[in-house]
Amino acid sequence: MKPASNTRADKPRKKNAKPRRMKAPPPVDELSRAKRQAIAQLASIREAVHSLTHGKDKDRDAARDRILEDPLSVEVRPDWHLPGSIESHPGEFCILLSWGGPAVRLIGELDELSQPLNARLECQDWFQPWTSVGVTADDETTLLEYARCFYFGG
């Protein structure tokens, strides 16, 4: 004698019944962890730049120190040109804010005096390429002000 079962698999199907399909899982954003990290870094940058621009003298000094101590590295690289054709000066900068999985960096172009012209926030997670993080126009201004705290040579 067969034991009684209450599972659906044991119940007979109706005639002409369509087989039930499992719902596909929602698409996975491969960079969701990295984007969250970038947003956290952006919040920290906003706070530091606000203290730098709107704080009292003591707060401004502390904010500048915090900004200068924040990155893991600050790097530059020159523009593309023929070897020996011009004296090389930095053309781009990279401020590495966090590394590993996830990683966050701030990159941009430098003018002829090695001052930042623009700043873009990017994130990356394991086995994923660097991806630009969309920010508001106000945040772009904040990122540029943050980048201008650093010395890039020149």
C-alpha cells in the first residue's frame, strides 16, 4: 500500500493544462555592491567639501586634512603624444578611494597647469570593468572641488 501524499506532484494534471513555468529571477546588477560603495564615498566627499567651503577656519583645516588623507593613492598620466616631441605634463588624474571588490575612483582631465578640468566618479567590482556612476550637476561640482584639493604636479 502506497502512503498518502499531499504534494502537487502527486496530483493528476487536468487535460490540456499548460505546464507551469517558474518565474525567471530578477536580473542581477553585477555592480550593485560597487555602486553602493561609490554612493557612500560620494556622501563622505559631500560632507568634507561642505565643511571645507562652509565651515569655520578650524573646521576647514580639519576638512582639508581629512580630504588629503582620504585616498589610497593619487596618480597622474600624460597626454598621448609622440615620444620626445613635447615636454610631458600630466593630462589625466586618478584618485583611488577604495580598492578590491568593490573599488571606487575619481578620474578626470588636467589643464596645462595641472589643475582638474573635470571629475568623474567610477566604480568596479570583481571581474567587471570600471563604470561611470551617474551623479547630479551639483555632485559633479563637489567632486571637482574635492579633486582641486590635491597637487598633481606642474
